[in-house]
Amino acid sequence: MRVLIHSAPPWAPSGYGLQARFLARALKNLGHKPAISAFGGVHAEGEWKGIPILPCGTRPYGNGVVAGNYAKWRADLLILLGDLWVMEPGQFEGLNFMPWLPIDCDPLSVMDKDRLTRLAGPGLHPAAMSEFGANILAGAGIGAPVLPHCTPFRPDPARGAAWRRENGIPDDLFLITKVGVNSDDDRKAFAVTLQAFAAFARAKVSTATPSRRHPRPPTSPTWPWISASPASTDRRSLFPMSTGARSTAMARTGCTACMREPASWIP
């Protein structure tokens, strides 16, 4: 089968770049003929480890070139490895199309549902990256199998414990982390993430005060520790965030501590 993957180029230092690399290799090893239609950063046809890379055009996320790249590769199937909601739906009409959906909200986002509704038909074959995603899609009346990434995550308690020790994080601390580019356009939704954490903290933690029970980690001298009251429970909930440039999302949510330090725990 000739498969066109529309995603980040395989050398991109990002989550989608990594998964595009793994997916293309896996398809090739299974005897298929994959090519990658790039989201961005590719302005001429090229090749990566024997896999053709097709250009992205001049518009964000490769909008406008997908159908042309599909025809050029004579593809039997198009796999979108990325967000469907950023893509213009008209370009997928008439294609054998599998959006591999990173569903991460409940209920299904309005824009994802709009795209799936517009494209509904015999050529649409949505798939979910997780059981959570498949359940959310099912709740919206959309059937989708669960297709995990080519590199399934298996928690390793020993490695997790070692990471906590290396970073000075207590074993009993409930840790919430976020991965995303903290840029001024807030495309990684830092504002709503902080609002969600604030709601979680209000529901689960009565107050947050600096803890004297644990010193600051020696490897991360700018991280203040936050302890949840009542102290007798000895439960702590922390939100670590490395901000880099000052973010408008932080300013909008009033997280002044995050603005003052390059890395902070945000209560």
C-alpha cells in the first residue's frame, strides 16, 4: 500500500516529528511504501532514509498542498498525524483519509467534531491514539479504533523513582507536568491549563504555602516547594513550569511568580 503521512518532517525535534519517524519506518518495514507530506519547514522534495519527503507549501500546517501531494504520491491512504482541527476540511474530500486523532478533551472539541462531521463518508476512517480518545469519539457518535503510537509507553517504577531522587522530588508528592512551547500566541493553551490546575487545587487542596519540610532541590535552585494544608495530611501538590520568555498566558492568569523566575512551582 502506498501511504502518505501528513505530519512534521521526521527530523523535527518535536513529538510529531518523532512519531512521524517511527510510523514511516514501521510502515516501510511492513512492506508498504510510505512518504511524508510535511507540515512545515520543507520547501523542496527530498528524502530521509529512503522515504520521500514532500514539501509543505507556504501556508500553516501544510494546508493547500495535501491533495496535490496525495496525487503526486499516488497514495492509497492518507494518514494525518497531528491535529485535525487546524486543517481545512475541503482538501480531504475524495481522499481515502485516516485522521489519527490526539483527542485530549471531554467532550470532543467543537472544531474536531466540525471537521469529522463535514468529512463523514466512505473515505473517512478516523482512529484514536488512546482508549480515552476512542471513548470521547464514541460519545459523539463517531466510531474509531484505538491505534497507539509505534512506541507504546510502559511505566517503569524504578526509573520514575530514580528521576524523583535525581531532581529532589519527594516520593509522596503528587506531580502534575505540562509539555508544550510556552510562546506568546498561547497555542499550547497555558492559560486554560493553569485555570484547570487552579480548579483542581481548589477541589483537592485547601491552601498552598511554602514548605519547610523539604529543601529546594540542589539541581534546580529556583524551584520553591509548595505544601498543601492542612499540614497534618502531609500531602503536597505542585505544578512545575519552565517559562523561558514571559508569556501573555501567565499574565492573563495572574501567575506573577511564574513571571519572576525562569522556573517555578505554581500553586
